[in-house]
Amino acid sequence: MTEIQEEDYFSSTNILHKTQSGFRKQHSCQTSLTRLIDTWIRDIDNGKLIGTVFLDLKKAFDLVDHKILLYKLKLYHFSPKSVSLFTSYLSNRKQQVKVGNVQSEFMEIKSGVPQGSILGPLLFLIYINDIAYSCPDLNIDLYADDSTLFKSDTELSKIESHLQSNLDYISKWCTYNNMALHPQKTKCMIIGSKQKLRGDKHLTLKVNDNILENVRSQKVLGVFIDCNISWHTHIDFVCKNLNNKISLLKHILYYLTDEMKQMFNNAYLVPIFDYCCTV
């Protein structure tokens, strides 16, 4: 299949989960964050708390099991010839490590999608796609291997119970698919209005008997989201980033032409302002 045919096939069949924004046409970090923030602000306006879990998968792209991936292609009704083609594409790949003048023997690559390839990201999306269906009523947002779980309710106990149940399901999914959650890097947070968050409110959630850390803010797809969605943390981050770039500009300003100054502005300053600005 050509790249256009692949896009048409996945668009027409709706194989990829609707909340997957990674490596897809007309999707981006901005569309993913906009969907999340709109949902959470609406829930806050309705007097609810939102429990969130920011999942971190260990080396997700490197742990894709080739046999499981090919099996999933069959489940998604890829033709026998297409499956045979992908089998050939993934088989007998070898790698070698070289340090200075010393190099290792060639070793066969038995897992992972080919890095730097056009098909690699698409194959990864297919592999991870059913994580979104591993729970019957799962609220999840996906961007490649970055996943965010959330549950809204007026009662914290119900939120905690729901999220723990979903985490247990996802842990089972990881076991079946030779993936693994990183408990130390997986964080949880309660989002709500200042009035709703009065007192010591926190979530007690576990991944494989490891208690998850509660945070007050979390960087999600390059944007800092805090527990009140006030944006203070992200604004401080943007200002600090801009100050660093402006400080550099001051040191080299005397040596730059007007054209070079404009290039510096477009390359280093404008992207900081523009990134996910609608969010």
C-alpha cells in the first residue's frame, strides 16, 4: 500500500482509536491537549474533581513484539500478502555496536519498530491501539506512547476506585503485550477548583504494588498543567525559556545583521510563543 492508501484505509475503517493524536494527519499535540483541557474545564465548571494518571511506558518503541504485531495485523483484516510483506520487513534485521575501533558481533533484532522509518510510527500505533479498549469505560487520551487516564466525579473515593481498576486492566494489557509501565515515572494528580481542592486531597494508586507519586503540576506534551488549570507554572516556564534566549541574543546582537536578527526571532522566540498557544 502507498502512504495515501494507508491513510485512506485507516480513516475509512476507523481502526485507530479516536483519541490517538500521534503521527496522524490533522492531529497534533495541540488537538490532544485541547480535547483534554476542554473536557476538564467543563467538569470543573460542573463542580467535579478530575483524577488523572499520566502513564509512562518503558522503552515502548523498542519493546514492540514482532509476533504480536503481526498477529494484530491479521486481526485488523490486513490481507495475507500484506502480512507476509510486513513479516519480511521485520524479519532478519540485525544490529551492531561500535565504540572507537571495537565493534560487536551482529545480533538479530527480535523486537521494536524500525527506527527512522516511515512505517515505524504507524506500526507502533497499530500495536498500542487496543490499550484504549482494555477497559470498558476508559477515559484515555493517547499521543503515541504518552497516555493520560482520567475520571471525573464529585466523590474522590469513586475516582480513586475507578482509576485503580483501569490501572489494573492496563497492567494486564502490558503483561499480554510484553510492555511495562514505569511506576517511578507514572504520576497522578487531582484537578479541580481551589474550593474543591481544600484540605489534603490526594490519590492512593498503585502499579504492581508501587504507590504512584501525587503531583501538583505535570508536563504533558510540552505544556505544564497544574491542579487548578491556572497556567501559572507553564507561564513561568515560558518566561524562563524566553529570558534564556533573549539573554543569548543580547550577547550576539552587535554581530548580527537585521536579516540574521529576524532569523533568530523566527527560529528561537516565535516557536516558544506559538507552541500549543490555543490551549
